[in-house]
Amino acid sequence: MSMAANLAITVVALLHLYFLALEMFLWDKPLGMKTFRLTPEKARETKVLAANQGLYNGFLAAGLLWGLWLGPAGFEIKLFFLGCVLVAGLFGAATVNRRILFVQGLPAALGIALLGLA
């Protein structure tokens, strides 16, 4: 079960690195605008805010990768960062778009469940 937990955590970390790239570098590019359903004007107006948000997603990924790197000693770190991701997913689903619950919250919840079973 530990391997399944680590795989789920790796997926969550990779998702957050992808979110970092979308928000920091691709926000006003075709892929970013399509992903977030932005007009060119809105993308231009919100680019700096999105880059800041992307940086935070990078911190979440770094924390999860740090926990993985520590192995069994990183249990609490993995749990903490998965919890942060889950809260962010719940908040995003409640305030922005319900899809965030499935893209961000559900993978984190799965990671927490598998980590608990490991």
C-alpha cells in the first residue's frame, strides 16, 4: 500500500508542477487561456495574480516531493501537504469552479486515504 500512496502523492506533485507551468508561464498563451477560459484581456489583467498562484502550487509540489524523498520519515510532511492541497481544492471548488474538486481535491483525498492505509 505504501507504493500506491507514493504513486498517488507523485501524481499530485506532478499535477501541481503542471499548474505552476500553466499559471506562471502559459496563463496568457493559448493553452492557458483555453484551460482557464480566459479572454486575452482578462489573461493580461490577471497575469501577475496567476503567477503568484502558480508559485504557491510549486511550493505544494516541492513539499510533497520533499516528503517522498524522506521516505517513511516523511509521513507527516506528506500528510500535511496533501491536507493543504485538499483544502485548496475544496476552497477552489466552493469559490471558483466545481471542477477543481475533481482535479485537485480528489487526488489529494485519495493520497491521504492511501497514506493512512500504508
